[in-house]
Amino acid sequence: MRIGIIGAGHIGSTLARHFAGIGHDVALANSRGPETLTELVAGIGGPLRAVSAEEAARFGQVVVVSIPYGHIRDLPAAQLRDKVVIDTCNYYPQRDGHEPDLDDDSTTSSEKVRALTDSNLVKAFNAIAWEVLRDRGRPKGDPARLGIPISGDDEEAVAVVAGLIRDIGFDPVNAGHLGGGGRKHQPDTDGYLVELSAHELDARLHKS
């Protein structure tokens, strides 16, 4: 699979390492230009190259967006239209600036990213600490394997992202649709930054 990653911070670079490590073709971008990623790309190795954000968006059959939420308007929205987009972003008002419709919970950050990009957006990897994502992948059936919450409205897109989660050593746990499900693994919720098995996480996300 061709995977574009926009954002080379902790989550973006960790996903680049995982995806390239299992043989996917990965194009990684940041806000400062591909020349600033030379050392990182060399350190990861494999089928990975540094590109611009526009190139990553065009290249990927799946595109990971892993930038501070406050910078989403810098995304190459036209190139992301109709793509499977994985949104790892979280809204932190103290960092990103207050947005009234997020503060009053009338919508969610992922719904706003989807509206901006007109993409088949799936929320995932936003509720796991990057060190856990880096170090805690386990083979299928391992009792120490952790669950990762995922939410989205497009069933095919959710299935694609769920497959990638499995491939890097975790179990996807479907939280539901992008709005209602995504609210269950935003910051300050019971599904955020927890280290639970898929069964335990599913029970927590779907408790009555």
C-alpha cells in the first residue's frame, strides 16, 4: 500500500517506522520541508522517502494527518479529497486556540477535519501515547496485545485502517461513528491514553 504521512512528530514518525517496517511504501512530510527529514528517513530506512505535504497527500492511498489541530488549515485539502485519511489530531484549546463549536461540543475536531478535506476520514492513533505505539506492538493472540480505538462513518475506510492497526501489533476497537464514537476517545475521556486489551477497551467504550 502507498501511505502518505503529513506530520513527522512523535506519532507520525512512529507510524512511518511501523508501516515502512512491514513493507508499505511511505512518503513522509513535515511543515519545514523534505530536506529537514533526511536524518530521520535514513535512520528508519526501508521504503520511506521525504516529500512535501502536497506530494504525501497525492501519493498515499491512505494518508495520515498527524499535525497540531490548530494547523489543519495548512493541509493540502484538495489532494485529500475522497482519500482514506487517518486523523490522529487532538484539540487542545490551550495550544490550538479556542473554537466555540468544539468548546461547547456541538461538533468534534475530526468532523471539522473531514469537512475541510472532504475525505473518508477515520479517527485513530489519537488516544495512544507515542511511546506505547512505538514499543507495545505484539503478535496476534498475545495476551499483552493492546486495543486502539477507531471511529469513522465509511465502513470500507474503517476496515482499511483497522487492518493497518492489526498489522503493526495492536487490535482495533470500533468506537462507532465519527461524531459519537470519536467523542469516546477524545482527550479527557475514558478511552484516552489507556492501556487496555481490546476486550477491556471495548467494554469501556460501550458501557451503558
